[in-house]
Amino acid sequence: MQRLLLCSLLLALSAGAGAQTTQPPQASLASPPQTSEPALSSNGPVVLDYNTRYAAGDPAEVNIAQAVRRQLLMLPYYSMFDDLEYSVQGRTVTLSGAVTNLHSQTKRDAENAVKHIEGVDRVVNNIQVLPPSAFDEQARARVYGSLMHTAGLSRYFWQASPSIHIVVDRERVTLTGYVSNEGDKDLANIAANQVRDVFQVTNNLQVVK
């Protein structure tokens, strides 16, 4: 069975009925509050930048994953209101996540950037472009303001690539990315739920200690 590259903060292994298969989960580009770059090891999964995990396998896949992350983070219009994810299987890169209509060019830019990476033969572009909505634009600004004015949460937005991303689709909010403790995750959930005219909040923040 071909070894697959696993790109995720939480190493997700799923077994199919009747046969063991490994599906490469998605890696988010949100930057965690702390970073580290331990050497890759053949003794088990390791963490690169606390954001991407690898199963010991083909070094070419590891190189592709690192290059994909670098290229996507360099996209000119990628913002905290977008959420890009990726997985690598062999020489195929699958892109997913969502970008605002304002940044619809990011979907094409992401595919173009990745398909020129050495070793990549195929790019599957499943990035969703969110529909234009004045209400969603207002909700994004309000949720961001609420998080920024909640004690202890503003630090997650100081980096060039914020730790918390805010995705709004039809006034439904999804928080993605990383925080350093459960308390901050709960605070973010409360802050987002306090915003008026928001129908639903899904808190997908991961805790990185």
C-alpha cells in the first residue's frame, strides 16, 4: 500500500470497510501561536510548524507539501476571511476550503501556483468561492471586531498569517485555525456568538499547547 502524506494538525487515520486505506486529511494554512521545526523522523509522525504532520514516507511528498504551504501563504489576496486547505497523495495535490467572492482570484492563483511546483503532476481544485453578500461582509467585520476586543484574543491576529480565520457563508460563521488553550477557544466561541445577525457559529479552532 502506498504511503500517503498526512497534512493536518491532528493526524487523522481512517480505515475503509473491508480494507485498510489511509486518507490524507486537510492541512489548514492558519499559523499556530507557536512554531517549531523538528527534523523529520522515520519512527513516526512529526509536526512541522505545529500545522502539518507527516507519516514517514516518500521524501518527495514531504517536499511537495512544504512547497505547497509556502506557495499558498504567498498568495497576494489570501486573508483571514479565507480558509485554504490542502492534502498531498503521491504527485496529486488537492486544494479545498473557501474564499470570499472579493478574493475569487485566489482560487485560480492557488491552482496556478501549486501546479508549477516541481514533482506535482495533478492539482484538484475544490476551493469554494463564497457568494457575494453585503450581510456576510458586515458579519465578517463584526466577528473580527468582537474577537479583537475580547481580552487575550487579539494576539492571534498579530501575525502576517493570523492564527484564527473567520469564514462567513450566508451569515453562518465558521472559526478555523489555532489557539493555545481551551479557554481561548471558548472565548472565541462566546465572542462570535455575541455578534448580531449571525445565525450560527461553528467553532473548528484547534488547541495547540
